[in-house]
Amino acid sequence: MGPGQRLRLREFQCISSKKLTLLADPMAQKILVVDDDVSFCLTLKAFLERNGFVIREAYNSQKALEKMASERFDVVLTDFRLPDMDGLELLKQIRQRSSAAVVIIMTAYADIRMAVQAIKYGAYEYVAKPVNPDELLAHIRNGLKKKEQLPESGPVGQKASKPARLSFDYQEAQSKQSREIHEHIKLVAPTHMSVVIMGESGTGKEYIARRIHAFSKRKDHPFVAVDCGALSEELAASEFFGHLKGSFTGAIQDKTGQFEAANKGTLFLDEIGNLSYDIQVKLLRALQERQIRKIGSNKDIPVDVRILAATNDDLQKEVQRGNFREDLYHRLNEFSILVPPLRERKEDVQIFVNYFLKKANEELEKQVDTIPDGVMDILLNYSWPGNIREIKNVIRRAVLLTSGVELDKTALPQEIVFAALTQDDRPTDGNEENSLKSETGKTEKEIIVSTLQKAKYNKSKAARMLNIDRRTLYNKMKLYNIPLD
């Protein structure tokens, strides 16, 4: 990890001196910090301990899992890139060991797309390095607050199982594609048809599923969401169908499966393409026979469940490759809804930006009510690879970091500002030779190298010519392996 990615001790000491406090709780909450940078871990430990937490640290994934096996943690702060395990795999294992822990990913800007994917696997939030103390504390506080508002932790992969009402958060967008989706929702909701919702991660597939349930005849019964990507093959059958006490090692009590929990309501299977072939067979049998059998039982239980499934895979291609059963695909795909990514419906971006600005103000008790034209241009020009989820996270972070009533450009992640500038071909000062905005036909690396040559490798001057700050220039040079000297 380079010096630009390290936590600044002085900054944390300054913030700590303001005596920021978290939730009033007589019992100190326990946080596990996982990072292979020892000095980073110790600095973060000292800062969080001064704010009333009990801290444990681990310098690799294996040590983290060992600590989680022997202790219960309220929060896990983990670096995305660790020496012995991929971040997504660690996250899956954390979820299997402690579904109640608030997991926050700490990542360099280059990993943000993967961090968005990590949220799909159960992470609460990600924060970009170098870590901002206010931002980190706010995420910890909000995560713990939401955790306290939830019922006792359920099984791995299970989300909310309360009846869905029309009052849940949902923003209707106005692009042609979005209006078509809304029409499809209203048409299919009153039926009993199974629906497959297809789209990239972060496009709002679960919101659409909840909308279908809210307009259906089952709206007064449970909506149970299961993240299939968080289920191991060994646990999937138990999660879906339940088990009896003693039916296998670790079955210390009877368990109600998600089919039974969703009886008379809706079962939402998120990322269904991640299910193993054997589990697909059992799922198909349950759908066809409309009954399930708990592990260890010889009694069948009738269930009345409507299935809504979501995937970011092309299930037809997975069928052709032999990874997904064709009969299950046709059983699920009685009706399909395709959700386009935001880059294909740019007119929706401003609607979501304004919506999440309002929500962030409510959540963070702020009054950021204006987005300057220049800042909005940056937001509109960005491609949003993380889609709606990324907009929500970026706006919430920007509101947190803005001190006035106008959203501050410097509160936006630098990679968004940089990417937007490279996509905008309008010169800012009439001097196209010195503007990054006039270089859109070139790759980022070519732009940077060319500008450094023009500036005679004066990095401060090159950053000004590119309309970015010096830190962003250094990060980009590291990313493209451009010599710093």
C-alpha cells in the first residue's frame, strides 16, 4: 500500500479531539479491523478506541476468520485486497460466520467497481482510501443503527421478511425504458406468474421485485428475499427448506426454511445464477410439487409461494453452457423484465441524484439543497458502472462531506471527477492544447504521459493542465505504471 493510501494519524487525532460520539451504549461495541498494513491497523485501532470501541486487528483473512470463530463482532472493517484471499471470498465467509456483523469495505479508488459488487454479497458499505474519519464514523454509526432496528439476525443470505407495503422507498424514473418497466410491473403484479428480472448489479432489481409484490394479491403476506450468492452449497438446502435438530453436524435446533417462511407470499431469489446444479434440481422439484421436505424429516410440507428471481448473468447462455438447468429456467421465466444500466438511460441520472440528495439530507440531518451546474455536469457525464447503488453511495458521501448548502465538488470521489472530465469534450478556457477535456480520443494513459511531457514532468503543473488535483494524478500514474520520478 502506497503512502497516498495510508490513514493520516494527524487527521484522525484532530477529528478525535472534537469528541465525536457514536450511539450511547453502556456496552462497548466490538470491531475487527482487517488489513495487511500493520501501521494502518494500529492507527485505526487507536482512533476507534478513543471513540469508545473495543478493537481487534488481523493482518490477513485467515487470522480474521480465526478471530471470528472465537469472538462475536458488531462491525468488521476490512481492506478489499488482502494477501491470502480474494475480498469477495472473505466477505462470503464472514457472512457465513456472522450474518449480524456490519461489514465495511475499505478500498482504493481503483477497486470501487468491485466494492459495489461486494455490497451485493452482504457488505454494508465501502469507503475509499485514504479514509476520511468523519465518513468512516458516520458509516459505522449508521450501520450499527440499522442493525439495532432489524430483528434478531436471520440465516445467511436472508434479507427482510416483513410484508412489503407501497410505502417502501422507490423512485420512479422517467426515461422511456423506465416507463416501460413500470408498465410491465403493473401488468404482471396481479398475476401468479414467476418473473425473472435481469440487469447489472445495482440497477434496482430487488426494488422492482418488491414493487411487484406490493401491487400483487399477496401484498399482505411475507416478502422473503434470499441472496443466492451468499449461500454455500452445503447450507443452501437448509436455507431453502429448513432442517430438524440433529439432522447434521451443527443442527442444534429446528430451522424454518425460506419457502415455509414465505408461505402465501413472495420468495425473491437474488442472483439465482449462483446456485449449484444440485440445488437447482431440488429447487425445481419444490416448485413443481409445491411442497418441501426439511432435512432430516420424512414429512412433506405444502407451500404456496410466488417466485421472483433476479440475475446479472445471461441465463440463456448459462443454459447453453450447461451451468443452469433448462427446465428450471423455463419454469422461472414465465415473464421477464430487463433493467438497462444507467449509461443507457442517462435521463434518469438527475432524477436519482436529486432523490438520493433528499434522502441523504434526511438521514444525515444536513441541508444540502443545491447542486451547482458544474457539479451536476460531472454527475451526468459519469458512466455509473455501479448504477443506482453507486449514485446512492456517492451522493450520501458527498452530502456528509459538504459543509454548506451547495454540494461541494471536492466531496465527490476523485475518480468520478476525472472520468467525467475525460468524457467531456468541451474546452474550459479556449486553450484546447492544455485541456484534458479536449483529449477524449486518447486513452487516459496517453493523455497523462503527453501532458507530463508538455509540463516537463512538473507534476503540479501537469495536474493543473489536466484540471485534476495532484493526488489524483499520482493515483493515475500508479494505476498505469507511469514512473513517478
